[in-house]
Amino acid sequence: MSAPGWSFGLPLLTKDLIEQAAHRRTYILRVVYAAVLYGAALWIYADISGGGSQAEVLSRGQGRQMFLTLVAVQLAAVIILLPAISSGAITSEKERDTLGLLLLTKLSPTTIILEKLISRMVTMGTYQLLSLPLFAVVYGLGGVELFEILAAIWYLAWWSLVIGAISIGCSAWHRTTAGAFISAYAIMPLVVCFAMSCQSVLSPAVAEIWRPSGEMSTMQYFVASLGTIVLLLAMSVPMLIVTWFVVAFAQMHLLQRAFVPPRNLLLEFFKGLDKFFEDLNNHTTSGILLVRDVDTGPMFDPIAWRETRKRSLGTVRYLFRLLIVLEVPLAIAISWTVTDHQSSSFDGPTTFFLCLLWPIAALAIVVHTTNVIFAERSRQTLDVLLVAPLTARELVTQKLAGVRRLIAVLSVPFLTLIIFQATWTLYVVRGLGSFSRGSDNAGVFVHEILGMTLAVLVYPRVVQWLSFHLALRVRNQTQAVLWSLVTIIGLCGVPYLVVYLVGVVFSIDPNDATLAWITWFSPIRVLFHRKIAQPSPWSGANINQVLQDHGFFGLTLNAVTWVGLWLFLRYRAMRDFSSSMGRAEPSGAE
Amino acid sequence: MLAVDVRDLRVKYGRLEAVKGITLEIPPGEVFGFIGPNGAGKSSTIRVLATLQPKFEGRARIMGLDIRSKPHLVREKIGYVPDFFGVYEDLTAREYLHFFAAAYRLPVSKRKGVVDDVLQLTDLTNKIDSPVDSLSRGMKQRLSLARVLLHDPAVLLLDEPASGLDPRARIEMRELLKALKEMGKTILISSHILHELAQLCTRIGIIEAGRMVTQGSVAEIYRELGVLKIVHVQVANQTPELIASLKGLAGITQVEDQADRISIRFEEGSIEVEDIHDFIHNQGARIRMFQPEVMDMETAFMKLTEGQTA
């Protein structure tokens, strides 16, 4: 009998690649990404060509703008897509109870981590390969050195590795994909800041080497190239350190945390706070309670009771704390704007806060809503709930009780911000406070109120029903969260994309009123319309012109579209709930 | 009126036909055991009856209510225990039962009494304020049974309730099911533990590859198959004469003198087990063990099925 001998193989990598290749979404995402990338390139090309001939365009050497846009799109794809692709790499094994089996094989934790990481890198690499023909076009257009293109590819590859490693590290640590996904996005900015600050020390040196100083001799070119390579390698060191540290962390915790039970860290944190405050109260007031927290138990709406009493983001006390966490920085941002007389309410910290709060709010609603379904599925409690004599409408309405509370809490900072902006615009920036006949302030005020209503009342509910709808249809929470976010981004961005594409095809200025009205379909236009329509309302103060052009029309268009979408999604979710869950509903047949 | 009335039931998952025309009639108060290998179609049939499989062909009724047209009324009549626990681990046993009492719309004034009753029945009273995740598997399964008893359903649909339980928990579960049987509940129970079903069920149905191979009382199935029943006996003062006299007893087919016991085989209906016991006792033997063989149910099962799935 011959000895088995040494053999090399990457079974986990092979399995993961086969699995990913078998998913339809892999190809859909790839096509969507290619469409975005090539759409962006087409847009830039149309912008720089300015209707000139091909020879003229080539002679101008204007490839830099397209180059920078492509790199930005690629980087955005790495930051947005890679955590989504990688966060489930190990948690999915935990959720399927297959990690234990993997650990029993001869695959070491390091091998498992690396094969998982490589499988995600390969997938991301296929996305980045799509841009190679465009980089060739960029080089052809001129204005970009070959080394810059190679440096960009090098740079993107490193960022992919760092972000992929962070996501795998989170996946090794967490029990659920949703937890890993959120942690990856939370940790990423910190690591990115660290790596970028390290790089910022080195990058001026690269710029110095390639500063144009007339024609370079062959020797100068060689030295500059060598210097750039050395500096690029040096710039990669912080990334290498981060990657090594995260992979080591993942490898260390893979076994330790392979069988940890699911934990609600936020709930544990809040319970810890409860204990702290209780101890504090006992020490300071000998335990005097002004309001006693009474739980009457599940009296009439049991599912709503559980969603609001037993989930971390559902209870009033915890939501109040969340509100404080959101309101305090907002109050600081408003104070800053008020004291800084050089800025309007639409510049500076408040707009930054709004830009930050919307994605956070959308993500919180999406995760919480999708979890409503997938928590029942993972606990295998869905069937016992479905056989209870409750109607589909009751089940859905009660299941979303906690999400409704979350939306109500998130509405408070939005309202604070929007009321501040409206007041500031009317009374301070415009210096007007009357609604007298002939004054357009009343119109502006109504405009603000309508926009505020849409933002607070309608958009969060569309996000809620959209993610609920998708949670009914897909197999796991990560997919539901991803599809929800992609759809929301799509709904916000498609009107702008349509405007620019139509503008490019028919040579119409995208800011022209014949096209610009289309952007009112997007919530971005409503939330930031003054910023978009009027870069400096402080100085120009011709917001009325914007309103006269298509302000009320635009808002009405937006309101009809989004309220319609809200009601449609709500109707479909109620109607399709039972069939999606496999629950029989009364039919006419006897 | 039949408690469970299934006619020519067919369930398809895409191209796979999991249930191929099953017919079942279970009168009220009967305990019907559903036996079959994995993938035979037991769970699919039970899910249809639990209103969790809306796409099916044929007719299915619970207490005269058609599942297709009145699933909301059927849900009031059934108690469904799936083949997994289905318990909220972030609740205590009390909260869990009150949760479902509210979901089944029990009057608020009656809930505490009902919850106490079902906890007592399932022997979980001392665990009332324990978090569900701290309960053992057996306790969780009993809690599931307590849940389905809250609204006092006429029909219990139990999908492998003893699956994964240790011997003690299985015995406790069996005793609990016996108590429910005495309360007059109609029970449809699927299981792989054949001898437990044989002891508990008034009738059994053997299903394979989506088809009902046979159904009837345990005795009828033995008779139909010509399967010999077996009794294992240990006596303190075993003699060759005892063996010889047993061989001569009318109705006995075979007597085997094994190292630690005597195995007596006989045809169903030819002699009663009690008569064999009396005969041995009358021979002056001191009986240390007298165990009617339950594993012959497995022989019947193996004889009837070929291990096929749908």
C-alpha cells in the first residue's frame, strides 16, 4: 500500500468560490456594478469632451478627471460592498453549525481565515477587473502617468485587503452576520483613519518626486519610478500592519468564539447601565423611585409587547437613552451654527449631522425591521407563531411595533434639525419674520413644513416597509439588509442618474428646468434641496426662485411618489405575508 | 364527525412530490401514530393539518373544518408542536405561556388559572419564573406541550415530540401524552420511537415515500403481517421441565432458552400475554422479569418499508 503522501489543496476556498458562483445575486451585482462604473465613465467623458471631436479630446490630455472618478467609484465599491460580501464568511458557518465540523478537520484556524479572506478577495477582484478597460481609456486620454494608474491599482488592492480582513475579523468574533456587518462598518472608519494618517505622512513625498519639472531624462525617470515604488511600498506598511493584526485577531478568536451563544450586546450594555443607575440611586437617594417601571405582561397584543419590552431598541427607557445620544451632538452642532455667523444653516455642522444621521437612521431601521423576521426564523419560533389564531395584519402590525417606536425616536432629531433650519432660514438668514400679504415667507414656511413631513413621516416608513418586504423574500438577514440598502440607494440616486444620462444623450444641461424636475423624485432633493438648488442662500437669498421654478410642484411630485410607495409596500407586505411565510389563508374553495 | 379527515392528500415542493395521496380518518379521542423513515412525508402531512402548507391537493379537514377555506377557524381547534422547540429564550416560562395565552385570546381573568393548570400538568410549576433558555431539552419540550394546551384544543398535532430527548425525558413525555389521551384529546403523533407509539397509540399508520403503506391497530398490523409477538422471561428457578411445558402450551410457536432469559414467540391472537404469565406462575416458577417484546414493531416497520423517501 502506498503512503498517501503530501498533497496541497484549498478545499474551503474552492467550496466558497463554487457557492458564490452558484448564487444568482453574484451576477446581478456584477452587472449593476459594471453599469455604475461605465455609466460614471461615460458621464465624465461626455463632460470633458464638451461636444468636441475625438482628436480634440485626445489632444487635451484630460484623462485625470475620469481617472479620479474611477478610483473614487472603485474605492466606494470596496468600502460599501466588501464588508457586505465578507461579514458572513464565518458567521454563516456558525449559523449553519458547520464551523465545528471545519475545526475538526486538519484545516488550521489560520488556513480557514486565509481561505475565507482569499475567497472574498477573489470576488472583489472580479469587480475591480471590470475597470481595467476604463483605465486603458484613461491612459489613452492622457493627463495620467502609467505609474499613477499602477499606484491606484496597488492602492485599491491594499484597501480591499484591509477592509476584507476587518470584515473577516468581525465575522470570526460575532455570532450573527448582522452583528459582524454592523461592527465591520463601525470599525472601518477608525482603521481607515489610522492607515490614512500614516499614509498622509508619506504621500507628499510621492507628489514631490512626480512634480512636473520639464522633460525627464531616462535616468531621472528611472530614479523617479524607483523612488515611487519604494514609497508606495512604504505607504503599504501601515496597511500591512493593520491586515496582519486583524488576521491574527481573527485566527486567535476563531476557535474561542466558535460556539458562543447569540448575545444582544446593546441590550447587555443597557442592562449594565440600568444596574449602574440603580446602584447610584441607592447610594444617593436610598432607592427613592419617582416612576416605577411596571410590566403588566403580554395582555392584549403579545407580539407587540415582546417587541417593545424584550428587544433592546424597543423599550421606552432604552429608546430615551438613544434619543439623548442623538440629541446631544445635534444640540452642539446647532449651537456651533448659531455662534458661527459666517455660515448658513445649510452649511457646516448641521448639514454634516443630517448627512450622517440619515444613513445611520436608515441602517438602524433596515437592520431592526429585517431582524423582526429573521430572529423568529433563527429561533425556530415562526411556525408556532403562525399557527396562533391571529390575522396576517395583526401579526405584521404587532411585529413592527418596536420598529415604529424606533422611527418615532429617530424622528425627534430630524424634527429638531429641520425646525431649526426652517426657523433659521426664515428669521435669521432672510431676516424676515412676517407672513404678511405679498410676502413669500408663508410659501417658504409651508414648503419647509411639507418637506419636514415627508422626511419625518414618510421616508422612514418607506424604508421600514421596503426592508420588511425584502425580509419576507430572501433567505438570510444579510441579503435582506444588503438588498434593502441597495434599493434605497437606487431609489435616491436613480433620478439623478436619469437626469445626467438624458442630459448626456440629448446634450441638455442637467441643471436645465426641463430635466431638473426629475430629481424631485429623489428624497435627496427634498432633504437637501436648498443646498442643491442654491449653493449660497445666505448671500443670494433667491430661494423663492427655486420654489417658483418647481418647488411646490417638486415637493408634491415627491410626496405623491413616496406616499404612494409607502402605501403600496404596506399593502403588499400585509397581503403577501402569509403566502411568503407558508401560512394558509381562507380561500373561497370548500 | 371525524377529528382529522384527510382524503387523497398530495403535497409538492417544486418537482418533488412529498405526499402522494394519503388518506386518513381519525375519530375524536383517538391517538394516531404516524411512523415512517425520514423524508417519508410525515412532517409535510402534519404541516398541512397545522395550516402551514397552503399549497396542497386533496381534502383536509379538522373537526369538520376545511383547512383550505377556514384555516383561521382550524387554528382555534389545533395545538401544533413542531419537530423543534419553538420557544422564545428571552422570556421566562410564565411570560412565554402568558404570551401565547394572549395570542390565543384567552380572557385575561382566566389566564393565570389556565397557565397554572398547564404548568402543573406538564410538571413545570417550579420552573415558572425560570428563563426558558435555562430549561433542559425535556423541559422545553414539555413547555411546548403546555403552550398547545392553553386554548384547550380538540386536536394535537405532535411532530416527533420525543426527538432528541434522553430516556428519562422520553418517559416523562410518554406519561404526559397518556394523560392527554385520558383527557380525551385527539392526538396525531409522528415518531421514530416505534415501541413508544405501540404502547400509546390506538392506531398507527406507516408511511413511506409519500404513501401510506398500512394503517390500523397495532394488533391488526401484527396479524396482517404475520409477525410473531415475543415475550422475554427470567425466572429464579428455571428448569428444563418449565421449558418443555412452555413448548407444549397451545398457541406458542417457539421457545428459546437463552443465556439470561427465555424468549417465547407466539402469533397475535393465538394466546394472551397474561395467560402466558399465569401459566409460568402456575408451574411454580418465581418470575424475576416478564417483558413483552416491543421491538417487533420494528420488525413490522422493516418488513413494510424499504427505506425509500419521496
